[in-house]
Amino acid sequence: MKRRGPRLLTLALLAGGAALMLFPLWWMLVVSLETPSNAGAATVEVGAISAFPADPQWSNWTEAMRAVGTVEWQGFLDALANSILVTFLTVTATVFSCSLVGYALARVRFRGRGLLFAVMLGTMMLPPQVTMIPMFLVFRELGWVDTILPLVVPAFFGNAFFIFMFRQFMAQVPEALVEAARLDGCAHLGVWWRVMLPMCRPVIAITAVFTFIFVWNDFLGPLIYLHSEEKATLAIALNSFRNQYGGLEDVQYLMALSLITMIPCILLFLVAQRQFIEGLGSGAVKG
Amino acid sequence: MANITFEGLGKVYPGGVRAVEGVDLEVEDGEFVVLVGPSGCGKSTTLRMVAGLEEITDGTLRIGDRVVNEVAGKDRDIAMVFQNYALYPHLSVRQNMAFPLERRRAHGGGLRRLIDPGYRRAAQEEDRTIEAEIARAAEVLGITDLLDRKPGALSGGQRQRVAVGRALVRQPAAFLFDEPLSNLDAKLRVEMRAELKALHDRLGATMLYVTHDQEEAMTLGDRLVVMDGGRVQQCAPPREVYEQPANRFVAGFVGTPSMNFLEGEVADGTMTIGEARLPLGDAAAGVPRALVLGLRPDRLRMAEPGDPCALDATVAGVEDLGDRCDVRLQVGHAELVARRPAGELSRWTMAGPAARVAFEPAEALLFDPGPHGARIR
């Protein structure tokens, strides 16, 4: 008979870990439903709120959306539209460019391919903070500041990590399939589009999910490049609940809008949970 | 259909490795030619050069009247069946078979089909032609009920049929097969072999087939091209290759079990092998020299009193194969195999380790020394 002790200990540890991870989410939810005074108190002392509000203020959520920006509702809708546009373009561009470059590195024989692959992998070692200022200067020279172009255009040039994933996946596809497609009348672009991409669905899903979550939640990029209120994304819109001294005002609205912003990511995680975990696994093994 | 002509065809890989050298061959229109040889002999490289998957570095290749050295594989009007089938896993059988036809159609899908009635009619006509081609090929191969399945839901034999079907719908000038049966189990391989042969008889198509399995080669080919070291060792009908091998390599490669070889010296029509003196008659007459005697295992038997060509041997083992038995013999340093009827099994096992084996001088072949020594009789 199996001993129950270790199993109970494992369960307790997992439950404890889950509670620890879920605590901020629960705190956000409770604060988003509190009255302004109780929510304000919670920011001073975390434990100053009850497990669930006695009188939940559900209107906080609609108020939060209404209160974004200077024009009622407009600020929220603009931010939502901008976030959707930037995320859609970036996800599409990343999948497109990374799969294409991955195919070239995996399947097209050309001089210097190995060196290019090594250099590309090398760029993964470079922290984004290092290139932040030079890239800003470039985009400013191009006149792209306060447009979504600096956020979207780099995605058309690939991402080293996802290129690596596509390359590894495509390198495992039997050579005979590529040769069969070539004899059937496909050139390289045809092989990539008609044979490789449909077979790369798992990698496409991982790339799309990861990119979506990163871009949707990205704060730094929009903060640097998007200055006008009507061009802000949701991550920037959240910042409008901070006053000019950096302090928090209407923290219940901030938490409500933060939760609204998180909904697509949570839904996506639930839908693509399998790919998400597989992606983390494959990254760990192949990386 | 078309003939395929090789003129001094060769392949040197970057780095100087010579994979194929000086292949001269004419595959006639409608002929089934099998390239056969051990691993690394250059047979697959030769086939891939015909397919356009490997660059030709020496010589000329013609398909029909056209020199195709610089023509891309897709434009050579050939179809290839791969060893691992190479079916597109995300497409159904029908879509797999339609794939090469879709790439060739003049009127595709897209917006123009929606807005241009003339274009739409032409595209629909092409749709019907493609569908008819698929139905015809599926009927020939007996895979009509599999058309809506994905390759993952098919058995090995069914996948092989689909792969042949994908080649068939194109109605190419020539079919190329790269060891298409090697992934199948032994029973299915025999069945598919018969089906391929029947398909060739029905279509009368030019087929170039690569295999390392000499049994497959013997049963399928109108002619065999035996290759080794990147060179053609012999090109002839299967029976001729078996009975009149051009050299010792071909003699040893074709036939199961392999031909037995005994090295000895010939003088005055008599061959001396160790202590034994074998009168070989006129065929071995001439100047004294070293030769290699070749004997098919089924030509070696237990000696009777008075046999002129007999050797002392040691029975190393007897393998019962049901309808026959293989007797492993040691003659001097040479190991021989005698393939005998099952009825002789007890005779060999009771004979004890020492035995005397014999053969008819007329059935022995003689080769020059060396692994590729030419047959002199």
C-alpha cells in the first residue's frame, strides 16, 4: 500500500505555492471591489482588507474603464484598440518572420549559414536594455516616435529565440518531404508555405502565445515610443491612475483595469495551456 | 513516357569524394531498370541525379531528347517515390495526390476566380480534371476508400500505395523509385513487389528503381544495373546477371546464399586448391596462373565415389530451413555453403564433421583474382 505521508506533503507544498502565487491576484480582485477609503487603506497596509468585500463595488470596473484618459470611455477604447492592433501586428509579424528565417537556416544551403546562425544566437545574450537608447535614436531619426511603428516593425525582422525554435523544429522534418515538394513543383517559398508552416503548428502556437502575452503586457516599449494619449496601449493607460508625483489615486480603479487587462492573457493561457507548457519544456530542453 | 540516357554520368561531392563515375546507360521507353548494389555504391546518388536532387558534375543526362543537366527537378517531367513515402502529414490522401497537379494548374483559386466568370469556368474544368486523375489513380491502386484519410491513419502498405498514387497522377515521362519497399515488413514487401510489377506491366511506364535487395531486383527488373564503388559493374537481364556475372563482385552480390569462391592455381587444365586437384577441362587450359573458382551453393553436393571434382571439407553446421537446408563447410581457409534439399538433412548431419563435396566442372565459373576480377568462364 502506498504511503500517504509524502503525497500529503507534496499536496501541501503545491497548495502553499499556489496560494502564494495567487495571493496578488486575489488582493487585486478584492481591492478592485472595495470602496475608495478601504482600497486606499489596503495600499498602506496589505492586511487592512477582508478576505472578500462586505459590499462589493462592481461599478468600480465600469468606472475604471470610463475614467481612463481625459474623455470618458474614449481613453479606454483607444487603448484597447491600440493594444489589439499592436499585438495582432506583432504576433503576425513574429510568426511570419521567425518561421521564414528558421526555414532558411534549417533548409536552405548557403555560404555562411552556420556563422549567421551563431551570430543570431549570440544576440540572445544581449539584454534589451543595452540596445534601448541606440534604437530610440534610430527611430527618432526615422520620425517614428509617437507611432506604433517602433513597436511593430522590429517584429518583421524576427526574434532570435523563436527563430531558434522554428529552425530546430524544421530541421527535424525529413529531408524527403522537402525534396518531394520540390519535385512536385514548389520553390523554397512554396515548401515553406505549403509544407513547413502547416507542420509547424505547435511552434506557431507557442510563438503566438508567448508573443501575445509579452506584447499585450509590455509597458516599457509603449512608454518610450507612444506619447499621445490617443496612441496609448492598455499598459500605458493603467498609468493614468498615478498622479504627477507617482502616488496612487483611485487604486480600486487601477486594480479593476489591471484585471480587465489581464483577462485576454488568462483566457489565452486556459485555451493554449498545453502549448504553453510544451513550449516551456521544449525551450528548456533545446535551449 | 520516355527513355533516359546516361552518358559518362558522374558525381563528385565538394571535398573531392567521387560517388558516381562514368555511368553509361540507356533506359528504354517503358523499361523497368533496377539499380542494385550494396550501401554506398552510388545507386541512390545516380537516381537523385536523374531526379534533379543532386547536381551532375560529369557527363550528360537526357530524358527523351532533352538534355536535363541544368533543368530543375520539377521541370524534368519525372515523379519519384521515396523510401519513407514522403507524404505530407497535414494533408489527406486526396490532397496529397492533388498536390503536384495543383502546383501545375494554370487557373488557380484566389480572387480572380470570384470575379472573372471565364477564369472560374477554366478553373472548375481543371478541378474536374484533377479529381478525375485522382479517381483513376486511386482505382488502379485500390485506395479509393482511403482518399479522405490522413497519412497518419494508414498502414505502411497503404502509405506506399498513396506515394505511388501521387506519382501516378502526374503521368510523368519516367517513374523513379528510391528503395520504396525497404520500410515494409517481409510479407508486405513481397505483396507490394508483385503489385509494382503488375502496375508496370499495365502502364508500360519507364521506371528506374533503386534497391539494395538483390531478390527484389531480380524479380522486378527487365534489366539490372549492378553497381559498386560508384561504377556500373554489369548491366543485363536478371537471368544473365545470375548465370553469367561479369565479375567476381557481381557473382558474389547476386544470389542467396552468396556464391562460394575458392582461390587456386591452374596449370594444364587442372586447378590445384590446397591438396585437391580439380580437372576443369579446356576452359582452364592455357598459361599457368592464379584463378578464383566460383560455385553457386545449390551446385555443391555430397561427393559420390568417382567424382572427378571433389574436395575434402569439414561440416561446420547444418541449418534446417524447412524446404531446404544450408550446409556450412570449411575447405582449407575458405568457408563454403551448400544449399541442399531438405531430404538430405539427415545425411549431412550423420556424415560427421569430415565430408567430401563435389561439383560438376561445367557449372563452375572462373574469375581473375581480386574482388572485382573479371569472369573468364
